[in-house]
Amino acid sequence: MSAVRTRRALDTKGADAVMAAAEEQALQNGFRVVIAVVDAWGHVLQLRRTEGAQAPSDQVAIDKARTAAIFVRPSREIEEQVSAGRLGALALHGAAALTGGIPLTADGEVIGAIGTSGETPDQDESVSLAGARAQVPAISVPALTQEGARIAAEAAAAVATARAVWPVVAVADAGGELIHLWRPDRAQVASVQVATDKARTAALYRRPSKDFEDQAAHGRPSALHLARAVPLQGGMPIMHAGHVAGAVGVSGASSADEDQELSVLAAEAASAAAQRSEPVGRPAPAPTAAQV
């Protein structure tokens, strides 16, 4: 098995194409809307507000787009589930049960999404559908596989076990979402979340989480306010071919310095494994609505 695979991704040119098509549809119909384009994890790539659109639609458009991206289906499907009586769907983490979010695909893979808010549900969705029909020039980038995540975690685990220390090792994808977790029996409970937070920080900010701890400790306490970042050493990005393919976070070793050391070892092990193997293809198809 390969430590990396190839995934399709939405870059600036692709987001531009989607936004232009959606905005044209909105302007032709006189819709006062906000349009959001996000990546595969629901992170904003572009946001545009037509003249006269209501301010709260900014967040609603983002929420719709994020829902379509991370659940890999139109947000209408979740609203329909709720309207049909499945109220538990309202508790889905990260979901907004509102029509108007549409996934963006390339070669059958969801690479992002578009969300529109401000008019009726059907009108919002028509704008998003116009954006989704655009010719999207997606790019190919490396992504860490489950096998690559396991290699990273086991590299840190082997050294930690030999030293009789029991940290948690969390490995995340490039969007900061968990792929693999090593939690020995003697690990402290709190380390599960801390290790995951460190990995997410390294993935999203594309740098060691130690950078932010150093900033906070040496005259820049405002680094504590960085969104979704934890200023604690022990998080390292996993690099391949110049891209962040994932990240690893370690928490609960004998010291913060040892957390950092183990995270470096884990990241290096995954990068080395990736260099030895050719990227594999894309993952299995997305689940159906009934599987949410």
C-alpha cells in the first residue's frame, strides 16, 4: 500500500471560474445574494456579495457550502431529511440543513462546494448549480493515506514504547481532520484532544505548531488568538512533493520537547515512506444520503 494518494483540488483559478458562473446567474435574475466557494473541508476560498444582499447571508452561504463539501451531497438533501421528520439530522456536526449548497466535483471526486444565500431556497440553489456547472480547472496534489498515517503513528509509537513513555499520536489530513490515532493504555485522557489539536494546527497553518508556542513565549502573546491553532509544540506537517499531505501531533510524553521530537520522527517517517512509493488513485465513492 502507498503512503500517499493523488487527490483533485480546487485552486484559485478553479474558484474564480465557479464564482464567475454563479455571479452571472445571480445578476441575470436580479438576485441579491451572497455566494461562497469552499474547499473540500469547507474552508472559504472566495466570498462575494451582490449589491443589496443582506449581511447575515455571508455566514449562511458559507454554512451551506461547507455542508455540501463535507457531506459530499447537496445541502438540500439534509433539509429534506429534516422536513420529512428526521430531526436527528439537525445534530450532524458541521451541517446546515438549508437548501443552496452544491458540491463541486472533478473526475468524480468532491473538491469543494458552493453555497448561496439571500433569496428563496430554490433561487439560491439555482445560483449554486450554475457555479457547479462551470468548467473547473482542478489540480492534482498528494494526500496522506491511511497507510501513511499508520506509518507516521507507528514510528513515534516505537520510540515512545522503547523509552517507556506513553503519549497519544494523532495523524490528520491536509485539512486538519483526523485519520489515525495511537492511544496506548497508559496515555492520559487529555492527550487525545491535545494531540489532535496539534496535528490540526500543523496541517492548517502548514508549519510546526512549535512556531506559535515560540511566538507566544517570546513577546507575541497575540498568537494565542489565531483561529483553530494551539500554540503548543508537538505538531508537524507531513510534506510530499512540496505540498502538505497531512500532519502529526504528539501529546503526553515526558516533556514538551519530547512531544516535539516524536512528532518530527513521525513526520519524517511518513515523508520517507511517501517518497518510496508512487501515489495511488482516489478514494472510494461518497456515501449515499441514507448513510449519513
